[in-house]
Amino acid sequence: MDRPLRIATRKSPLAMWQAEFVKAELEKAHPGLKVELMPMSTKGDKILDVPLAKIGGKGLFTKELEDQMLAGEADIAVHSMKDVPMVLPEGFALGAILERHDPTDAFVSNHHKQFADMPEGAILGTSSLRRKAQLMAQRPDLDVRNLRGNVGTRLGKLDAGEFDGIVLATSGLKRLELNERIAEELSPDVCLPAVSQGTLGIEFFEKDNEVRQIIEVLNHRDTEIRTTAERAMNHRLEGGCQVPIGVYAELLPNEQIRVRGLVGELDGSKILRSECTGPQIQAHKLGVVVAEDLLAQGAGKILEAVYAEADQ
């Protein structure tokens, strides 16, 4: 490429870390390549007092970066894959799925070493309906309140005493070198992760073969397989914006993959679960199988109620 490759990115510290990471990996893979960051603030970063589902869902974090690309100001965008809608706008594609970092959720507290240690009536902060449903299923006695903002903002509210504990993505804390703030990493058995949590993806213009060849060297095949299964389940459930859906795919010996999924009532009163194991080559099909089983159990009604509440 005879000019710098431009990356559209949000301005939050975590988004900037992700873009800087991709920049370094691309320049390492292609000696002589120059990569520039094109930071911007999105609507999802600016409106912090309203749940994401009520202002357009997680597509807020990707659409404005795509608009920046369409305006000719950037060639690619780096996304946290859990923020990427199941269907991309026409003309856009994912050119690389990077190796997955920690997919788990992290319990953060200044007073309690474990989630289970929180006393009755304690205030727990999370912006995620998925986390809320699963954690309230285990601790219906807790007062779970909405918590938006970047990682620093959320930690600041915890430190100010607004919450007794909060739940964040483990990968985000570790990327920002905030490992010491993690009181407990919640295993998938406690809180099933969001689709593709801990995974970065690179979006580009599908017809741009020069850019495709530059970024595809960062694609991690094992992570791509897991991402395919998880996104297939979410897509079949029509999990477009923020919803109480959890999914986790694990690669097993002998080219097998295990896919676990769930859909929960917002108050945790009902959690529907399903899982299946099969050949990795059938990752997409297995994700759909899990989704179909959840729908057969009544997941559709739960999700319809969530969407209806978001529209109010």
C-alpha cells in the first residue's frame, strides 16, 4: 500500500488500546506498512444515562465508524466482536477475527472478594441484561442497577461508593492493565459470556482486495470457528441489540466443538439453557441447533418481552 492504512476507532481508552494493538500487529506482519488511527466519539459513548437497548443497541458503536469509512476517512474499523451486529451493512465484511483473549466476566469490588460474598440487598452495577439475568438468578436478593460508561467511568462510580460491586469484561480490564481490580473472574458456569466476548474483529470494504490481503494475516482460525458458532446462535435468536443471551463455544480434542447457550428473564426468574457438541466443521450448524432448542423452550417469548420494554 503506497499510503498509510487508516483505522477508524472510538476514543475510549479501551477502544484506543484495541486499535493500537491492531496497528502494532499489522506493522509487525507487514514491514514498511504505515498505519494511522482516526479516533472519534460515537453516540453510544456520549449518551451514558440511558440503557443501550433504548438508544439503538450495540450497533451504535459500529455504525458511526462505518460512516467514517464511507466518508473516505478510514479504510478499516476495529471492533470488539460482542458489539458487532449479526448482519453487517451491504458492502462491509469482516476481514479478520483475532485470537480471543479472556472471554469471562469479572466481579470488581472494594469490599468483597467474591460475588457470593455480597450481603443481602447489596448494590450491583452492570450495563448488561445478560449479566443481570444470570446473576439475579443466583442472587435475587441483590439490587442490580444500570451502569454505563467506559471502564474508567464505571470504576470511578464504584470507588465513589455508588455500588458495592460491579461486573465488567475480564479482557477489558486486563488490556488496560487493571488486573489488580479484579476480585473474581466469573467462570462460564457462573456467568455465560456474551457472544464473542474478548474477541476483536477488523471490518473493511468487501471489494477492497488490497486491504483484505493486508488484514487477513491476523485471522486466528480457532477463534474464527468459535465466533462462527456463537454468532450463528445469536443470529438465529435475532439477538440484535442488547439482550439477555449468553453463549460460549469451546474447542475440544478430535476436532470437536461444544456450544453452550442460554436466554434469561431479566429478573433471573427463569434461565433457559441448551448445549450440543459436534464436529468443528459444523460450527455454524451447531450454533443454530442450540438456538432452536432454546426457542423450543420458550426463548422467543422472553426476547419479545425484552424488545417490547426497550421500545417503551
